[in-house]
Amino acid sequence: MSSTTPIPLPSQNERSAPQFDPKDEAHLPAFFDEFERVAKAAGIEGDTARMKKEVLKYVDSKTMKYWRSLESYTDAAMSWPEFRKEVTGNYPDAVEDQEANIEDLRKVIASFKKQGIKGNQELATYHREFAAVASILKSQGTLSEVQLSHFYVSVLTTQMQQCLDVRLQIQYTAKKKGEAFRIEGSHFLLPIRQDSHSIRGINAIIGERTVHCIDDGGCSIVAMSDACANVLGIAFDPSKVIPLQSANGQTNYSLGLAKDVPFQFCGLTAFLQVHIVPSPAYDVLLGRPFQVLMQAVYKNFLSGDQHVTLIDPNTHNIITIPTVPQELPRFRKGDGRDLHK
């Protein structure tokens, strides 16, 4: 009759060794389970004294000193289960048999209501924390799945709840009238708008230089900073000036108008009338005249990416260009240098 050869307990530094971090109290039951597994493989599970002694090898010195002071450790008559129970009882977050109540669920919901769910990441985090408590309440018989479903969506705004309800009605047509949807039905993540998105732009070749251009359909002109014009050698008519009103209501004037400036976009050329502006927060701003001339069509994606399709007004060639997030101005006024050159 063959017998299983005992496997020695792993040393503290081995990857297979049980690990316990006192800062992570909730992991204590799993630590004991893992120790009992390796102890069984080593054939010492029936030796209470050795079990108590060996488990101390896998904790830090402060924890070791504390566990040694416990009655269940010093009293040889007390069993391993009694020692484990006493140790666990001294760590509030180390719950062997997890319990939860409705108030715990309300705390999770209130926390996420306060901070707001602004994107898929927040919704996924909420789902995990909600599910951790909800599964316990369900197993205890405290709440039914229908009740949990109502709690689950209560964190969402009224508008989001309406969107969710429409989606579920389309997805689960067999649901009877008056029944609530099961919580599993809402595991998909709704696309949620963010508070803001970065301004986008495209790169153009102007005078053999690559220049980042902010794309802004809310502006009625095409504008270029005077620093950029200086570096590129763009000539302009100083008699053609226009008033420029900023967001704070202040009014300044442009320096002049540069006529028929060629902008190249991946092989397409646009001849634009460009207003030269003193010290703006950009190199070039492409306003409505650019969008109209190039018949620009934009496609936005939930990821925040954006594509713009342009049509050359002369050759009628068409091209689609991915836009890029706004860059800081490349040209600095005063020394005529390209900072990125």
C-alpha cells in the first residue's frame, strides 16, 4: 500500500508560501486557508502545537509577538480551530462568515451618488462594490433579486435610469409586465458623457513647416499668431484689421490680413485668408472659413477620438484625417524661434 510523501512546508520567501499583510485584515481567512492547505500537504494538520508554531513563520515579527500572547496559543489544550477563531476575532475586517445588512448597501450607493458616476470606469467600480454586498444579502435572504435591481439603479440619474430601462426593454422582450429586470440584465456599461473633452486639432504644412492648427467651428475667422507668422515669413496687409473680442469681453485688434496662404493637409491644399493676431494661446486657429472651403465633415467616437473628412475644392480629392489633442504653441514671440525645431 503506497502512501503520499509529505511535502515540506515552504520557506517564508518562497512564492508558494502563505502571505499575510496586517494592513489587509480582510485577507486573514484566506491566509489561514492557504496555511492549512500547505500544512495538510506537509502532514502536520493533526499536530496542533506544530500548526501554531509553524504559522508564525509566515507573519511579521510584530504580528508573531501578538499571536504568541493569545490564550489559545499558550494553552496547549486549546485546538487549532480555537486558535484560528481567537486570532480572527481580533481583526474586525477578517470575517470568516461574511454578513451584511441593507445599511451597508445604502452606504455603497450613497458614496457613489456623492462622487458621481461620470464614466465607464466609475460605473464598473460601483458594480463591483455593489455586487460584493448584494451577493451576501441575497444569500442571507435579506433581499430578493427584484429588490436588489431597484437598489442597483438608484445610484443613476433619472435620465440614465430611463436610458437603462429602454435598453433593457429592447434586450429582454420576454419579461412580463410588472416584473423587474434581473440585476444581471444591467451588467452592460452605458456610455456616459464626460464633463469635458480636450480641444482637437490637425497638423498642416505651411511654408515647409509643420504647424499644429486648432480646429474651432465656433470661430468666424482663420487666425495665426504673430510669432508663427514671423517664423514662417508670412506677409500680411496691416490695413486689413478687425476687432477681436475675447471670452471676458475685452476687445483687441488684429495686426492685419495675410491673403491666400497655402495650407497643405496630407496632399490637399487650402488657400486661406488668415488674420494675424498678437500673442494668442495658439499658433493657428482654423475657424468656419476653413470648414466651409474644405466641406469638412466630422465623426466623433465615444473614446474621444475624432476624424475629419476634407474635400479639396480644386481637385475634388477626398481624405480623412484623425485629429489630435490640442498642443501648446510652438512658436515664441521675440526671438523668431521654433521651440520644437
